[in-house]
Amino acid sequence: MATTQVEGFLGGQTLKWGKHRRIKIGKVLRNFHCRTCDTQRTFVSGDELSCLGLGDNQISIDATLQCIECRSSVEIWFLIGSNDDISGVAPEVRIERYTENLRDRADRIDGHRGPFSDLVKRAQLAYENQLGAGSIVYLRKIFELVTFEVAEIAEIEIKKNNGKNIPFAVVLEKVNEVRNIIPRRFSSNGYQLFRELSDIIHGESSEEEALQKYRPCLQLVLGVVDEVSRDNEYARAIEELGWDVKSISEIAGGSVA
Ligand SMILES: [Zn+2]
């Protein structure tokens, strides 16, 4: 992870494990979409931040930020690490973890919108909290929803005569024969990735492997969404189903490059 050299912010004094200190390093600013203001706003912290010592090389910083307009308040948390003494004059630091608690008051600007936004958000949150299999569950859910919708439009059976579901992998293959939904750039390994989504969910990969596979799997899944919305006929049909095609493209073209 990239490190940055910063000016010493602990005043040259070690912050012992479990001890708190208020530090002044300037205000923390983050831009969010404020739900009360219904627009993008800057959220700003107070002058002092609360630091918790975790040893010589790590500290935790909590901050609460307010919308500059309506004063809606959210919380953020950083875990900061350093190879050398973090209380030094000019430590090399890196952000090891970052978490937001935006409650129902704000949303991330780069947050995905549209019919799958909730699932993408959940996948992303699970990933950021290092929940490998958890994040993959949501990706697979999106993949399944899209595939079944296309199956319905293309009149592909998804249930056997006895009313039981046809295995998803079989439906996917049939759907992909009629209408290529697996993006070309994944055509050689699209099924492979899908199998991996399943293996991870069924506990056949370690959490670490799952986390490593999150990004390629996210790109595959959003690529599938994009591929479906590119086709006029399907786009129209999807629109009739009540999906917002523009949102789908936004999701697919979003911050996954
Ligand atoms: Zn506001």
C-alpha cells in the first residue's frame, strides 16, 4: 500500500496502546451527497480529532463530520499504519482501513445508482470490511437477477416441468447462446469467473482468495449488466420491466475501471 510522508502529528510523544489523544491536524473534509440538502455537499470535521494508540506503528482516528449547510452528521474512521515510529517528526504513513458510517443521511458521490445500486453498495461495503465471501454473495445475486430477467425476455425456461429450478449455470449458458450477456473481454473466462463466484460462496476458497477475486468478479458482473443494456431490444424490454437503462449504464460505466 502506498505511503505518504506527513508532518509529525503526535507531537513527538508516543501514544501508548489504548490511550486517547486529541490532535490538531486541520479539518477533515469529505464530499458526500447529503440527503437532507439533496445535493453534493462538503462534510467537515471539528478542529480536533480523536486518536487512539494501537502501538508504535498504528493509530486509529475517529472523526465526526457535518454537512456545512444543514449540519447533518456522519462518522468516519481511519486506521493509520507506519513502518517506523508513528509518533516521529515526519512519519511515513498509509491508510490501512477506512470506514464510513453515513447512516441514512448521506451517500457516497461515486456510489452506484439504479436497480442494483443497493446490492453493489452492499458488495462494496462487505469488501471494504474484508468480508470476502460476503461481498461475492451480492455480486452473484446481481448476476442471477440480470440473467433471469434476460431469460424471461428471451422466453428461456428457468423451471423444469416438475416446477423445480433449472440450475443457474444451465440457464446462464442457454441465455448466453441466445443473447451474449457475458462481455467479450470476459468471453474466454466468463464461465470460469462465474464458477469461481459459486465456489467462493460455497466456501471452497479462503477469505483471502475471495478478496483477491472481488475486483475481477465485480467487473464481470457490471460488464454483464452493461452488455444487456447495450442491446436495444433488450434495453427496451428491460425498460418495460421497470428498470432504468440509463442507471444501468451508469452503474456499469461507474468507478470500476
Ligand atoms: Zn446537508
